[in-house]
Amino acid sequence: MSAALQLDDIVRRFPGPQRGLFVHALNGVSLTVNAGETVALVGESGSGKSTLGRIAVRLDRPDEGTVTIAGRDTTRLSLASLRPLRAMMQMVFQDPWGTLNPRRSIGAAIEEPLVLHGKLDATARRATVLRMLERVRLQPELLTRYPAQLSGGQLQRVAIARALVTNPKLVVLDEPTSSLDLSVRADILQLLRQLQEEFGTAFLFITHDIGTVRLIADRIIVLYLGSIMEEGPATSVLASPRHPYTRALLSAEPGTFPGQHRQRIMLDGEIPSPLNLPPGCPFATRCQYAIPACANAKPQLVQGVACIRSREIGEQPAMRE
Amino acid sequence: MNTALRRAKALILSTPVGAAGLAIVLLYALVALFAPALAPHPPIKAFADSVLAAPDAQFWFGTDGNGMDVFSRILYGARYAFGISIPVLAIGMVCGVPIGLIAGYRGGWVDELALRLMDVLRVFPSIVLALAIVAATGQTLANVVIVIAILDIAVFVRVVRAEVLTLRASGMVDAAINAGNPTWRILLVHLLPNSLRGALAQMPIRMAWAVRVSATLAFIGVGVQVPEPEWGAMIREGSEYVISGEWWVALLPGTALVILVIALSMLGDGLSDLLDPRRAGRAR
């Protein structure tokens, strides 16, 4: 069975502030999301994770590389020919309030993908929408309400129902809980887990919140300035990060109990401008382990980590003190 | 009926200025509709024996230099005000809204082209441009309407485009594409209904502007001519008598014009208040 999503060597650059200058958002990113799996894509703002998510569901196009969804190459398809394929690749956006049409009822919003991918008649659609509403634990009477009458958590449930209603192979979730209260957040994450078990959908979960990753991810991919720094099973990456950047990222997570503090790794040094990336390791300018060799060539992803010193650094587990 | 009354009361309370403007505009509209029934005399009947008669019991607002009843002519003039401004608004919106919608949605060179074209319309002083075009194309009422409407298109393009850009930024377009919408459906079902707020708020203001510009053109002598009962033309005709003391010929149609323009502006203010999302909050 083919993977739900396969990205090969994705490069994306946006026109910069002047002619001839480009913002290098993604620099040769390859990844696979298998059926029914949750991959967390983590990184700080500007790392290119949202762009990658948008390319995966072809809301944006890559400049180089290929996008394959469930065995179908979608890289060169036009907006119109992508349309029928949208049923199998869906996205849940960060801000449900801005993405739902305020003049259309909740029922109409969830039903819309079914109408557009037109395989069901009106009765069957209505039944599906009601079933979906129940799955995301919303009352059926919300069907006739409008987005303005719902809370943020309810709206995000609506967005999730809308994304899953066509039973897609892949759902990209772009920080779906970052606009929600902490209590609602846990609820939504739990709901997503349940839905995934039920539908067997693959999730590409974009987030910068390590706590969320702990709750939901099977695998983790760490992105920095448009390149993958580290990749691996969630448990092992969280327990023993091998890339210096991953270590710094994990150390920034707040402790579970008040007063409990981890040894925070503070990053010094400038982030290279995405307009003019260094030829070597993009993280070298901020890395406490950097040696001159780091600036020479961009490290390749070897056994899940893109760092020429990962082996030596791995022998210093004293990082957390 | 009870609910209608309660709604009216709520409207007056929430925007008293807008409600007052609406009341005056409606009054003018009724006058325009029922001018033949309300006018004591035919608007272009010349009473040869009472030229420039001062206001009295027979001629409430006096008569003009041709001996026509000023009051009746003012009532009929409302027909010109609405007869010009409503088609102007219709043409301006029918052309401006789709251009704004497509420019905002497509972006890129389409947007750039639309903006430059609208800039061309905006850099000319509107009266001068209208004057030149009407003078060149012929002084018919239809030409006056078309010229003013073309100048209006730019306004509607701008307000609709701005709202489409906001919707784009909020992710509504992406979400609509993601759901599988074809382009026409994104434009008509998702963007159009949510990008008309600014255009609606502009309607009375643009109407006031159309009334003002058409009267100005008539005053300069372009477009509608005496003896047609048009306020601008009436003011032009009456202006020569102001010095000699027959103030009613110019001043009274002028007052009628000013009150309508102010009322329309008040209505526009009230409408923008009502349509302001920050004021309305998230409740419907």
C-alpha cells in the first residue's frame, strides 16, 4: 500500500524584497506520511512548516520536487484538475473563525465537500453530516446555527468534521489547537486520536508546541529554515534528541509542575536570513557544538539526523543536568 | 406589525442619525413618486402674467423667470435626483463589484491592471472629467448617467477588493479551495456575500455624490437643461435673480438639494455604523 503522502526534495522560494532575491522557504525536504499515522512537523515560526503543509495538500505548488498523495503524483496538476482529488487530501486551518463562511450554516459548511465531490444524494448527505457531527461530539441542533453563534472549540470541531467528511487519506492540521484554550485543546487532541483510529486517516500535524507533540505524534520531523534537522519515532526523539537544534527546542518546553525547570538551552547567534542561506549547516550560526567543518557543506539527513557531530554530541547526555 | 414597530424603534435607538437620514430620503422618494398628485401646477407651465412672483397663496414658493411654479418644479426635481442617482448606482455596482471581486481574488497582474485603470479614473477631478466627456459625447441625460457611473466604478472596485483581500488573508479562500470549490463558486458563494459590506455602506454616499455632480453639471449648463425641472438647472436659471432680490428662484431648489444630500450622507453614516463588524460584535 502506498504512503498517504510522499514529498520528494521539495524546494519552495518566494519572490523577495527585490528582483533576483528569493526567500528560500523550503530547501529540499523529503518526507513520508504512512496511512493511519500521525507525523508531527515541528519548528519555530519561519521554519517553513506551514508552507510544507500547504504544498502537501496542493494549496501551494513546489518550485522543485514531487508531491505524491496516495500514489498519485499531484505536483503538476492545475487547480481545476486537483479539484476531484481534494476529497482525499484535506486541511484543518489554524483559525476556524476566519476560514468558515459567516453566512453559511454549520450544516451547509460540513455538507459542502460532499456536495462538491457529489457522490451522495441529499438524504445520504444529510445522514453523513449528522453522523459526522456526532463523531466530533457536537449537538445536532447546531446544524442550523451560524459560525458567529459557536465557540472557538466548537468551530474547530466543525472544521475537523468538514475535513473528515469525505474520508480523506491525508489531513494536514496546521496548528489546529493554537487558537484554543488549554482545556479545549486537550479535548480536541483526544478527539483527533479517536477519529484517526476510526477512519484510518494519516495526519500531518504542524505545531510548535512540544506538549501537543507528546500527546499525538507517532513520528516527529524537526524543520529549521526549510530543512529537516531530525526525524524519528516520537518516543525516541522526545526522550533522546540527537540534533542540537532539537535539544534546544525541547528544552524550551515549560515544565509540568510549577517550580520545575529544565536546563534551558539558550540559543545565541543570528538566524541566517532565508534570503541568503549559508552553504553549510543552517543551524551552525546558533549551535554551541559548531566546528569550522559545519560551515562547509550542508549535512545530509543520515539515520534521521542532519548533523555531522551528532555521534559525538550524543555521548553527552548530561545536557539536561 | 408590532415587531416591525419594535424593529423601527431599535433602529432609531441604535443609529438616530441614520434613521433621521432614512426618513428624509424616504420622504423625498415619496415626493418623487407622487409628484404629479402633489404638485399644485404642472412643472413646465408658464404663467405669463406672474413672472418672478414672490411666494404667496397661489405660488407657495413663487415663480421663476419663465413664470413657472417653483414649488411644483422642486417636487418634480426629486424625480431627476433619483432618476439619475439610482441608475448611476446600479451601473457603478454592476461593473465595480465584479471587477473588485476578481482583482482581489486573482491578484497579480489582473489586480495591478484593475488598480491602474481605477487610478486613471481617480486622478482627474471628477467634475472636469464629467464635463469634458458629456460635452464631447452629447448632452443627453443618458450620457450624464453613464459618465457619473463610470467615475463611481472605481469606488466600488476599491471597497470590494479590500474586503476580498481581508477574506483571503483570513484563510477563507484557501478553505474554500480545500473543500473542492470551483473558482466561480468561490467568487459567488463565498466571497461575494461577504465582501459587500463596504459597498452597501457606500451606496447612500455615492448616491449623494451623484445627485450633487448631476446638479453641478446642470448648473454649469451641461446635461439637463431648462425648462426641465432639474434642481441644478433651476439654480442656474435662478442665480441671475438673486442679486435683484428674487431669491426664491435659486435658493429654494438649492435648499431641497442640500437637504437631500445631507440626508443621504446621514444615512450612509448610519449604515456604516450598523455594518461595522466591531460594533455588531460576533452576535447576529
